[in-house]
Amino acid sequence: MARSNWIDDEDNPQLDEHVQQLEHFTKSLADGMIDKDELAKQEDNLVAAMKAVESDLSDEHHEKVTKLLVELTAYNVMNVLHGLAVERVRNAIK
């Protein structure tokens, strides 16, 4: 498989297309709700992916990937909270 960039030409994270290829993700979103079982399955998938990579990393790469995962998690939380705040304002204006 050819490597695809994580960042587009305008320095934006470019992971959405990869996420959309996760069949379990798209099935979970199909009804617009994520239940506890779907969330648990995603956590299991995350843990399996982390285990598959972690032991292969040198200490230097482990530090870099840890930083990447932490920054990605912080970005995702902030993005969701921002989206919720924007939606709250839209609803208040209506």
C-alpha cells in the first residue's frame, strides 16, 4: 500500500479519509448514535493497534509517537467541544 500523507498541502490534518475507510466506524455512525458496545469495540481496536506498534518502536520513536497520540487526542477533544459550543450558539440564535 502506498503511503498517504497525514497532512495536506495547507498543513491541515488529513486523516478523515482513513477514518472513513474503517467499516466498524462508519457502521457505528450510521444511526447517528454511539452506544457503549460500539465505544468499547473502538477502544479494543485502539488498544490492539497500540500494542501492535508500541513494542516495535525505539525509545526515540516511542516518545515521538506518544507525543503524536497525545496531541491528536487533545485536538479531537477540543474540536468536539468547539463544535458543541458553535451548535449551542446557533440554537440560541434561532
